[in-house]
Amino acid sequence: AIPKNETLALLYHFQTLLLSGFAIGLGIIAFLVWIIVLRIVTPLRSLSDTAKRIAMTGDYRQTVPETGNDEVGMMAKTFNALMSTTRLSMERIELLGKTQAALRSKSSFLSAMSHELRTPLGSILSLTQYLMTQPQTPEPMHETLGKIENSAHHLLGVINNVLDLAKAESGKMEPHISQCDPIALIEGALEL
């Protein structure tokens, strides 16, 4: 049998080795936890905090730091790319809204302007036609009145085309195909 003192010394030595191994194991575990926190938890917390800030503020310009090429780094890169794409989409939507408002304003202006021009033009046409039918109108004035009438009809056609464009842009007009004589069209334009 082993003497009692030796047994106690052996147990004390074994206990010291066991506690030292346990302390070293705890140190290694603490070091691994620290690495995990630095490489995984901190970047994920940053990603989560940034996502919350974006949700509260609507500011899609915010990004997260891209930390390496591991899964967390790739997630950060993907998140930043998503925010960039979302920001660009929001800017496009805003620009589209402004463009549509500008088009509505333009169509409204063209429609109002065309109607304002039609009224005096109708008066010019009526007066010209009246003067052409009067027997006391001298013959040389008939030619001038004819040119005025042709110009007024041409201007009325332009105004009607502008109104048609405004209707087409607002979706209130159905297009239809018709034949035209380009030579007569050009000759009419040259007579103006």
C-alpha cells in the first residue's frame, strides 16, 4: 500500500493539474468567445442597428462596415448593395413622380393655351369669310383675305394638333390611321 502522505501529495498534484487544465480550457473558451463576438456578433449587431435606423429614418444612404470575405462580410456587402439599389429605386420613383407632374402641367398648359388661341382665331376666320362675301370688297383684297383665311385654317389645324397631342398624352384619345396626300400637304405649307 501507498503511504498516506504520498497519496495526498499525488491527489494534490492531480488536483492542481486538473484545475490548471480547467483554467486553461476556460481561457481558451473565453478567447474563442471573444473572437466569435468580434467576428460575428458585433458585425451582426451593427447590421441590425443600421437596419433599425433605416427603418426609422428612411435614409437609405446608410451602410454597414464590410468586414472581410467570410459569411458576415458577404452579408454586409449584400446589405449595402441592397440599400444602394433601394436608394436608386426610391430616387427613380421620386423622379418619375416629378416627371408625371411636369407632364400633367404641360398638358394642362397646352390645352388652356390652345383654347385661348382658338377663340380669336375663330373671330379672324369669321371676319375674313364675311369680308370675302361682301360685294363692296375690292378684288385685290379677296386674294389677301384668301391668304389670311388659309393661314388661319392652317393655324387652327396646328392648334387642333396640339390639343390632340394633349389628349393623347392624357390617354383621352384613341389613335386612328388615315391616308394623306404628302404633296398637297407640302404645297399647302409652301403657300403660307
